[in-house]
Amino acid sequence: MDARIDTMPIEADAVIVGAGPVGLFQVFELGLLEIKAHVIDSLPAVGGQCVELYPDKPIYDIPAVPSYTGLELTENLMKQIEPFGPTFHLGEEVVKVERREDGRFDLETSIGKKFTTKTVFIAAGVGAFQPRTLKVDGIEQFENSQLFYRVKDPELFRGKNLVVCGGGDSALDWALKLVDIAESVILLHRREEYRAAPASVSKMKDLCEEYCMQALTGQVTGYESQDGKLTEIKVTGLDGVTRRLPLDCLLVFFGLSPKLGPIAEWGLEIDRRQIVVDTEKFQTNIPGIFAVGDINIYPGKKKLILSGFHEAALAAFAAAPYVFPEKKVHLQYTTTSPKLHKVLGVETPTFD
């Protein structure tokens, strides 16, 4: 059955491309101005690279929060935007953006979903993330049954014999986490040096010495199957010898490959694979399209979550005239504004 859909366009005030931290905070800033947002992301879950690359790693430069993991940051941003009821369209990529004669934009996603929106906010980080795949002919047939590029539910691997490929944080983190769940875990990396946090590497070596897991050096160069199931992988070591490893599941963490993708074809001014914006509105060369977070570039740009939050606030105010052309928008403070308290669904405090 074709996964594409054929429906009337969804009418929207704002469409945000990207559900990472900056995209989520863009929902909040728009919500304060009573602008409802639709959020589209090519990944199957919110959080962007914070969740995909370092869900359990601490982030130390969020104001007033001494330490946050990528997952905690995402979860709290989701709580913060609850009052505004954004609509998420996950596992979809925006493939087309066209400006209409009336100034609005027609968008279409990879599954054929259509939008007509007054404003567009590109918060796509460094582009659409795609896992770097294992380059072995034919092995893709086992994807999502025995070959995995991300872990959705660790319980799926309980009692299984696993081979985890990779030498970065994701590979080490999942190998260590799955040791207590799986029947066996073999960590396979193409060289002896790892790119993961030293504490993780040290813990992995300790577990190997305790015979709780194994670490091997080499690359997957082939596989064996029986009755349509992956049964063994062929691993060629640094010595040039190819050995066979029996397994139930193969987990591959070669990192994510950011691709600017269709964004490059939308008529936006691009500089070094980033979208050029002004620093007053964080608007692109196309009026009504804004770019915030790591996807944009301007003089003095720093790729910090903090910077993206600032950009989202100014972009929201700049977008308001497109959504409410007859309405004058004033700056109000969440500490004192009864109107914002009502929007947030909180009681206005009274002071004696």
C-alpha cells in the first residue's frame, strides 16, 4: 500500500522544519504570540541531534541549569510547549516549498502531505539527519528486523547475541547499556582507538576484562544467512584475516550524516551549506521564511543552543505581522502579563 496521502492542504499560521531544541523553543515563542505551529521532522522522534547523538551526555551551557542531558532538555521543552498544542509530523521530510501569489507558502512532505502556511521557520540543525549505513551488498534486507541503526526499545534485544559496530559515543553507550540485557555483546570497531568519552572507554575495557563483553578490531565485509535470517557476519581484522561471528542482531552506530537535502532547492541564499539570515529578524532572503539555530549563518554566528533560543524569540516577533497583519504586537513579560498567563494556562499571582 502506498504510504503517500492525498488530502486538502493543512492551513497553518507557522510551519517549523525541525524538532530539535531550537525548533521546540520556536513553538514556545510563537505560542506566546498566539501563533499555533505545525512541526515537521525527518526523524521519528523529537529532540534532533541532542537525542540522536547524546541523549545521556550532560550539557552544561543552558542558562540557570547547571547540567542537563539532551533527553532531559528535550523532555522539559516538550512540557514547556504543552499549553500551545503544536501538531507534530514526524518521519517526514519537507521536499517542496513554493511561494504563492498571496504571499503564503505551499509545502509538501515526503509522504505527500500538503500545507499552506503564512510563515516558515527552518530549524533543521545541520540538515536532515540520516544514519551512515553499513556498506555491505545485500545486508540492507535485514534492516529493522536484525540490522538496526538506532535503538527504540532496548527490551527488543533481551537475551540476544549482539554485535555493536562503531567507536563513538553512541556505540559505546549502547554497548554498555545492553550488556545487562543481552545474552552477549561484542563491540566491533575498525581501529583500536575510540572516539567516545574516556570514562565510557575505560568502563568498556573493565567489562571486557571481567568477560562481560568483548571488543574486537575489524570491519564487516560480508555475511551469511539461512532461511531469510542473518546468522553470521564476516569480519576482516587488521591482520587481513576474515573471521565469522554468529549473531542474532547487528547494531550499527557510524554516526549521522547531515544532508541539507531539498532545502538547497528552495531559492534561499546559501553560504557553506548554511542559510544566510539577517540579525534583526533572522529572516532569509525570502520574506516570511526564517532560519534559526545551527542551520543559519550571519557575521559572528556561534553554534550554541543558547544562540538558537535567542534567534527563535526575535524570529517569532518578526513573523507576527505576517500572521496578524492588522494587529500590533507588544512585548510582554511572562512574570507580569495576565494575558500571557492566560495563554500559558497559569494563574496570575497576587501580591499583598
